[in-house]
Amino acid sequence: MGADREPGAEYERIYSAAARMLWAQPTMRWHGADWPAERRAAWRDLEAELRALPPAPEEPGAPSDPARHLLVRRTADDRPLPLAAAAREWRERLRAGGHVRHPQDLLLDVPELRDTPVFPPGVGLLCASGWVTGPASLLAELDHRLAPGTPACVVGPEARELSSALHAAADRLRAPFGAPAVTPHPADAPWIGGAPAAAEPPAPHRLDRLRRAARRAAEEVPTRGRWRAEREVAVDPDVVDAAEALVRVLDGDPAAARDPRPDPGRSLLCRGEPAPFGEEARAWRALLEAEPAPRVPEPGEVFQPPTAERRWKAMSRAVAEVAAEMLDELAARLAPGRAADAVRFDAYPFALTVREFTVLLRRL
């Protein structure tokens, strides 16, 4: 039996292609009512197979696995923090901390409100718009990098400058609240695991179950021709392509299992085309260096309306702190030499939370 036909290699190919198909549908329509019942059932069965993984080690002192755990923090008793648990905590902090908006548009519509000396309760930071659009743009990388089905990688040395810039930006978001101006780089945390251990080959029945569930779910997706003819807007067009690739993998074409995106060890994934780390680092630093540092409003400070050169944004302390933590998480994942295994479906809630947070930032 060739290496490509070994059960472990075949399982990995099918798993990754199936996970990318589910992830290509941006909302979990297979849990709703606007898909045919058989398709919903097939996708739910496949989701269950993708979630049926041996639990990651979570005993005190166990290393944090980059494919399954948050890297920047641990639990209070020194256990790895699963990605889904980290996502839940972020959501709870954001819900409790509230959201605020700078009243700049109101100032344009109601000029007599200018010189009002009170910002809305809960304003944690005032910042120029670049401090919102910049993090929103690059935090999308955390979503893409932890999307289920993303292949294993080792980050190359050219990511060093970008990783450093992301951590510096996180420090500047924390500093107005009294945090140290410079903190240790999050990639230096002693609990982060090294190269992933070799996976145990799956039991034959697991591979068979995955094959059956993946084929049934893929064949429930309309073909490209039928999708166009019937205008199935409830199915994302990327799902059609991903389902066709999954069927080819199941039929024995290993080339179809390759992630069509750039190599995550050499490029960002969120740009839709190769985006070398060095170029992104220079653009990131130029953007943030051109903007004033975020700050807490002064007591009695009056509203400042937007100008042709700059718009102002406001964010709650919770939003600012979660943004800083996400930037540090991405910095840790882009540290040169960082090794990560293929991303499993248990990362789905984490990547979805990051995606929703970037939308929140853009709407501030």
C-alpha cells in the first residue's frame, strides 16, 4: 500500500476536505430550515463525525496545542484553554462590557451638540479610525488560520517583523488602562507546545464512517450546473466547489485534497491571494505610525467632529482588551518556527467568534 493510501493519510485528506466544505458555508444553514431535510441531516451527520475527536490533553501542566488551544492564556489552574472555551469567554466579556460608538455622525447632523463635554458611559478608548480598520483587517487572518481544514504548517522566519508589530499594537491598546508599555512577546510563553506528535492511525470503522458521511453530505450539494439553473442562494458558491473537490478526494484523487489557499507558513491567508509576511508588516507599521495612539478621554473632554483627514472612533474597554488579546494570539501564531497541526472542527466556534468580532470593529 502506497503512502497516499495509508489509512492515516486517507483519513486526513478526507477530514480536511470535508471540514473545508462545511466551513465554506458561512452560516450553519444545516441547523436551520431553509435547506432540504435530507441535506440538513447529511451535513449534521458529517459535522458529528468531524467533531468526534479524541479529547485534547487538558490536565494541569499539559502543553497548549496550537491547533486546539489558545496560546496567550491558560486556565487559573494551569490547564490549556480550548479554543471553543476561549471564544465563549470573549463573547461573555464583550456582552458584559457593552459597546459604544463615537457620536461623530450625530455632531454632523445636530451641530448644536458640539462642545458637549460628556462622552457616553463606558467609553474606554478614543482612537483614530486606523486603529479600528487595521486590527479588523488583520484579525481576519486569525479567522482564516483557524478555519477547520487549514493544513499543518511551520511559520517561516520572514514572519518575525509582522509578529512583532502585532504584539506592539496590542501593547498600545492596553497601555491607556495602566498596563506596562512593553510586555513579553506572547510566543515566548513556556506552556506552548512544540511540534505536534505523530497522530495515531484511525480505527478502520472511523475511516469508514467518515467516508460514508462525507460522500453523503457532498452528494447532497447541487452540482455547479444545477446550482446555476435553480439559483440556490441558500448554498454558497464556494460550497459547490468544495463539495466537488471532496468527491474527487473520496474517489482517490489526492491532488484534490490540497488546500487551494497559499501556504500558511509563508503567507497570510485572509487576502485571497499570496500575501508575504514582510510586505504586510511594513504596511501595518506605516498605518499605525501615521495615527495617534489610542487614549482614554480626559475628564470633561468635548466631542471632536470628524475632519477631512481623520475620523474618530470610540470603543469600550472590553472591546479594546479583547482586540489586544486577539492581536497577541495572532502574534504568537505567526512567530517564526511556530508549528501547528491541521485544524480540526472543534476550532469552528473560535474562528466564527473572531469573524464576528472583526465585523463589530468595522461597525464602530
